[in-house]
Amino acid sequence: MATDATPEGLKPKDFTEQRNDALREGVKGLLLINGGGATAMLAFLQAVWQTKPQIAPFVVGCIAFLAFGLFLAGLVQFFRYQASFVFQGGHTVAFHRYRFLYLAAAYGSLVAFIVGIGVVVVGVLRVTT
């Protein structure tokens, strides 16, 4: 049975703070996986540049996706700020647009990481088999 009552002792402000903390930590994670992955791929690129140059284009493609994921992760907080600003001003239509944009940027960053890693894995498998 659904109810509108909140658990005893918790206020709507508490839930807002929890959501804010979760999204903030999520963005940190997106920055870490995309940035760390790009750094690792740059080191890997240096290692395969001379020995297996046929893998290099896949590694460069992976780095491009990871860099795009970093860009999207950076946009999340920008769009969140804009969403908060327009919501405070009472512009609900603009709020929904910015909310969609920051959620799309967060999910897009995660997808960019998955695709980037997939590109290098498929490339290595194609070259080595």
C-alpha cells in the first residue's frame, strides 16, 4: 500500500540532501572512471605504439570516448546548477529541461565509458585472433 507519509524523523529536506549527495558522489565516480581510464589508455597507447601499431587506432578511439565521457560528467553539475536556479525562479518547464539534460549527461558519461572500453577490448580481440 502506497502512502505519502515519510518515515518517522525524516523530513523532505533530508531526502533532498541524500539525493544531492548521491548525485555528487556519482559525478565524482564518473570523473574518476573516465579520467582514470583515459590515463590508463594513454599509458597503454605508449606501450603498443611501437610493438603493435594495429591496436593503436582502437586505443585512440577509446581515449576519445573517455574524453567525451569526462566532458559529459563535467556538464552534469553545470546543468544541475541551472536547474536549481530556474526552479527557484518558478520556471518549471525550464527546470524539467535542465533536469533532463543533467540526467542525460550523467547517463551519457557512463555509456561513453562502456563504449570506450568496449572499443579497445574488441580491437585487441580482433588484432590478436
